[in-house]
Amino acid sequence: MAQARKTAPAGPKVIPRDEAEVIVTITGPTRGRRRAGHQFGPEPVQIAASALSEADRRALEADPSLKIDVSSVRS
């Protein structure tokens, strides 16, 4: 018998705190969602990580309705 392979649960969303050239792309639910002073919906919204306060980061990371992608800007 083949054993079912267990996968590790996804880790928490983490937005870097001190990298100046980091862009956070956030996608929200179809009906929309407001968090950290921004409106998020099905269209991705890009925000510089340096523009987010610690409270903003915590609110965004804690919201299971938001999909967060973090990427570096290439110069």
C-alpha cells in the first residue's frame, strides 16, 4: 500500500520590514475588502513595503481573504 504523503501547512504571510525596494502585491475577494487604508478586490494592488506601517503589515498578514505576494524591484 502506498502511504499518503503529508504536506506541511503553508507558513504565515510575511511582508519584509526593512527592504526599501520591495513591492507587495495584494489581491482581495471579488466583493472587495478594505484593510490598512486601501481597497482590495480581484484586481491586484501594488504597494511599496516601505509605505506600510507595522500595524498595516499586521492587519494585511492576518487577513485570510487577502492573497499577498512579495517581490523585489529590479533596478
